[in-house]
Amino acid sequence: MTLEITNTSGLLVPTDEMQSLMSFAFKELDLHVDCELNMVFVDDEEMTKLHIKWMNEEGTTDVLSFPMDMPESKEHAVTLGDIVISPRVASEQAKSAGHSVEHEIYILATHGLLHILGYDHVELADELIMFELQESIVAKWKSS
């Protein structure tokens, strides 16, 4: 797995843990070990610009995913795309959820990866599947 991490948010983020988590998630999701992924941590100004440009929605958000290539099978290595995370929004959400900022970032990174792979949460049934899977991956990773 090739994971490129860029942090322009001005806040500390758990980059070493992101490498470990995404490597674990790749195995759990049966992705080719040579797939590539880009993860960017940004400030609110940048996230707001991206949110408006790509989602046509005002204000900042927690995570955005930009898929590039979908692997045809686990034998295909591709460039999966980009995951963009706002650590500040993650911090607010962590306080509301009663867990650490790091845990929230782990959930958001996994959530972003699942979006890249085609998971969605528009319908309640799909939301239940996606959210259960992201929580499961993070929990298994933490206990490994």
C-alpha cells in the first residue's frame, strides 16, 4: 500500500496511525497491497472551498472522498483516490460523541476509504452497513 499523507491543517494529526490503519483496512477490504491512496488534512477554509466546489454545499465538513480508479478485483493495483479530512471538525464531533479526536479521525479516514470503494449512506439500510463496517474495521485494528 502506498499512502501519501499531507497535513496543511495547522493541527497535529496521527499520521503514523493512519499508515497502520489504512494498511489494516486494505487487508480487511481485500484490496491489492499495491493500491495507492492520498490523504490530506486541511483547515476549514480549504475544506469549505472543496465542499462548495464538489458537493455544492456551504460551510465546512468532516471528510470528503474523491475516487479515482475502482479495482476490478483484488489482483488489480490502482490509484484509489483522495481522502480529505478536517481535524477541527473531527475535534468537534469527537467531543459530541464522547471519544478522542484520534478515534474520530480513524473513523473518518475509514469512512472516506469506504466512500472511495462505492459505499454510501443515502439510504438508511446502506448507512447501517457502512457505519457498522467502518466501526468494525477501526475496532479490529485497535485490538490487533
